[in-house]
Amino acid sequence: MTDKTSTEKALWDKLEAFTFDNPDTAFQFADRLARDNGWSKTYALAVIEEYRKFLFLCAISPTGVTPSDAVDQAWHLHLTYTHSYWTELCTHTLGKALQHNPTKGGQQEAQKYTDYYAYTLDLYQQKFGTIPPVDIWPNGKQRFSDIDFTRVNKRTHWVIPKPGKKSYGLYFTIIVALLFIQPYVVPADYQRLAFSTGLFLMLGVVIAAARDKSGPDKDNRDGSGCTSGGCSSGCGGDSHGGHSGCSGCSASGCSGCSSGCSGCGGGGH
């Protein structure tokens, strides 16, 4: 059972009616979100609906809230649609500016966003009467550990999935077994090369397993929160929602920027 006041219900009705694209848009918001993250169109659409719910929680919460990483990607992208975000959403739909405030780093910030995220999941369940879908809203531990992302140009690089952590022992065992049998199956002229290659592969498996075990720096976990106050980044915003204070951005909407511009405020909004 949901727990919304009449004012909150009216706000949710507005958000449900909010559209991210013009009717004549060929490459839609969901298409771009799916392409940029390597998602299916179906999953991207599901994330957008969860982003819509997150916007609602942002608008009603008396304290900061934090999105899941998937929802945060939708938020990052929407911020580059400056007219849609600052004018259509913030001004006309919500009646307030929602600022994206990335983490400043450090243990205190890490704990703050961990607490914000737990609070967000609880508030979600209270207001929508259901547990957030785990494929979009993972638990807090996974939310702040599975965030080692890098932007990659697939036209110039191959992306090969890593094995799971439980596979490292199996791979190590297979390599050792191959080293033992290689004298019997590899010609004598190539045995030294085969042995050296095997040792190199073993070292690679050990290093990869050690890096996975150590995980990301917990003091610099990727966190972002929503407030209705000022922007926490060093970027300014012009009166049209453009990020004129960001390096590499223009007042035309900053369409060439990645998430590094997502901490900018909305200036006159």
C-alpha cells in the first residue's frame, strides 16, 4: 500500500505524464541510454521508469537521496538535455531545481552516501508500496563496490568480459596442469616458450584475482545525491541551463560532455 499525500499524488501524476522526447524524435532518450551503457532497449526503458520514481523521491525528501548506478546513468544523460531537465522537468514539473552533487571523496562522504542510499530504498518502499527491483536497485554493498567503469570506444577496442571471481582457482589449476603435460605434447624446440607463457598466464591470474579481492577504494566510492540547494561542483550554469563554467562545454547544452558535467547547477533555475 502506498503512502502518498494528496500533494505527492499530484506531483507523481505530473511525473508520470512527463515525456523525455519530442514526438518527432528519431533517436530517443531510451535509445541513447541503451547505446551508451550497452543495455537492451527493454532494460533502458525500465531504468527510465525507475529514474522517474527517483525524481519523485528527490522532490519530496527532506534530506538527501542517492540513486542506484543504473538510475544515475539516466540522470547523467538527462542533465545533458538541458532544456528538458532544467525547464521542462525542474521548472514546469517539479517547481524546484534538483542538483546533482557528486561525492567529494573521503570516508565521511562514503558513509554519507551509504546512508543516503539505504534511506532511499526505504523511502521508495514506503511511497511505492513495493521493494525496488534488484536488477536496477542492488543492495548497498553491491551499489558501492561494482562501480569500476571506464568509457571505451568500441570502434577501436574489444571488450572481453572477465571471469567471475570463483573461476580464478579453476584457471590457475588448468594452467598448472598444462605446464605439467607440456613436455609430452609440445615439440622440444618450443617447450621453453610454452613454459614461459604458462608462467606468464599464472602471474596474470594471480594479479587479476588480487585486484578483484582488493576492490575499489571505499573512500572514493561513486556517490551522487540530490538536493534542492546550490551546486557542489566548480561548474556554473547559465540562465538557459547550459554549462558555460565547465571545461569543454558550451552554452549550447553541453551535448559533447560526459558525466563529468553532471555536477553543474542550473543557474537561473
